[in-house]
Amino acid sequence: MNKKIIIFAVIILILIIGGIFWWASKETEMYAPPEDYIIKETSEGKFIENKKDGLKARVPNGWGAWKANDITEASGEIIRIFSPDFRPELSPPEGGQIEISIARNSESLLWNADLVREYIAGCQQYPEEMKNFGGEHYETIEIAGHQALKKIDLIESDKLTAIGIQNYISIRIPIDNKVYFFDTLFDSQNPERYIEEFNEFLKTVSITK
């Protein structure tokens, strides 16, 4: 009996380990991996580049940049850009950050390329209704010559502290089957400053097929 239990436990453990490796491989297939990004400093400033996906963007002056070591380390973002006053250990975190990732095969994502395009079409056809669609604010903007979906979650300061999260603006750009994600999170102490920084950052983004 004990031997059967041990064998059963070993089988379960093998299945769990196999599932972890399978999921890691699917994540690797889905997102552009960290090794496809470079963070480089030039006389013109600090830049994020991913030549395989045609992405280039300039890091705001004085901000830092971090890259995940591998796809499993990333919690959604592959690249994180952060303000000089960024303090992630606090709840909610202080300062501002910009997270970047690219989904190359977006079919299995909730926000796949086709769904993002549907929301963009909805914003173009019903702009006022989409500003409060399901309790969320959506609008469409143009970035680097591409139509993009912008989602905004701005939370009142007291509620922000109570739930322990930051204000959030998400940009999703569908190109063919890919989705380029640019998300900014920031505290409520000086939101206009971080929104302005994010908008200026988006002006530096270039995406070539």
C-alpha cells in the first residue's frame, strides 16, 4: 500500500514538473524573450531596442531600465523603466514605472490582436460610450503610425492606498498577430507629472515591421 502511494506521488510530481516546463515553453513561444531586447546608452540618451520586432524607444531622462533574466522571471513585463523616485517595496509603490512586452503569438491571450482591433473599432464608432464601457475608460490613439487602444484606470488617492495598487494606463498596439504592450503605473501624489512623462515616452516609440 505504501509503495503504491509513493509511486502515485512520484507520478503526480512528474506531471506537475512537466506542466511547469510546458507552460514555460508556451510563454517563451508567446512573448518576445528578454534576449531579444537590448538596453543601450548613447550620446543621445538611453534606448530600448528589439530589432526582431522592430521596436525602439527612448528611456526618459534620469529614469532607470531593467530587463528580466528570462521569460519565467517576468511578471507580464519583459522591460521595466522606472522613475528616480520609484519605491516598489511600498504599498502602494511610490513613483512611476513603464512596463514593456510584445506578444508575438497572441491567439491564446485574453487581449489578443483581434480583440484589441475590435475595441479600437468600438472607440472609433462609439467614442463617448467607450469612455465608460463596463466601468473602464477606453479610447484610441495613434503611436508610431499605428492605431492603438488606450485603457485608463485612475483611482482616488484614499482608495489607492486602501487597495495597495497604483494608477494604471495601458497601451495595446495590434500589428498582424502581434500585440505591443506599454503600461504605466504611478502613484497619486503627482499623477500629471507621470502621465506627461508617459506621453513623452510614447512619442519616442518607433515600430517597423
